[in-house]
Amino acid sequence: MFAPSRDEARRFLINAWSQHRAGAPLTGLEAIAARIVALHPEYHAVLEAPQAHVERDYSPDTGAINPFLHLSLHLAVAEQLSIDQPPGIRAQYERLTAARGDEHAALHAVLECLGEVLWAAQRHGTPLDAQLYLACLERQK
């Protein structure tokens, strides 16, 4: 299992975006990351100034959104959708896309549920509960 450190994951996103902007060749995962970053112009300045942000802590106490976490969750969801894991996530995403009329809005609904189940798993020291994840998606309109 690939388990990059926080800084490695952040540098991956920064490098993928930098290479994309330079027109350099990208690996498959870098291309996915660059497409996700392109959907979030509000984070471009962060990724384009890595010296100021790679080591920054984004504490929930400050209310600051962690752009690296947000983009990483997008990457996780992209992988889940590509393999329909947990089974049924792709159908839920397609349902949400149709209901909201917007793929990015549907992705954010999926991210919200992923965040909830990750938080629950960390809080309880348990693996991610796929049934809880799918139930959360089912409740999304």
C-alpha cells in the first residue's frame, strides 16, 4: 500500500500542477490530480507558492480549509469511482450528478460523506465502514 507522508502528498499535488502548467508530460495519476486542481482555482495560489504552504498546518480550530486535504479527498474519490469501490459508489455519484445537474457539486457531496466516514473511523479506531459511506451517499439529495 502506498502511504506517502503529509509533505510527500502535498508535493505530489504541487508538482502535478506545476508540470501541467509547464505543458510537461504527466503520469496518469498526475493528469487526474491536475484536472482536479484545475477545478479549484481558489487553490492555485497555494500550489504555486509551495515554500509558504507545504509545511503549513491547517488546524480545524482556525477554520481554515486545508486545500491539500480537499484535493487529496478528490483523488481518493476519483479512484473509488474508477473501480466502483465500494460497490455502488459510482451509481450514487451518477444519481447525485443527475439530481444536482453538476458533476463537481456531486463530487463535493461524495467528499462530504467520505470525510464523515473517515472521521468516524479515526474516532473509533476502526476501518472505513463502506455501508456507512453508502448510506450517507443515499441521504444526499
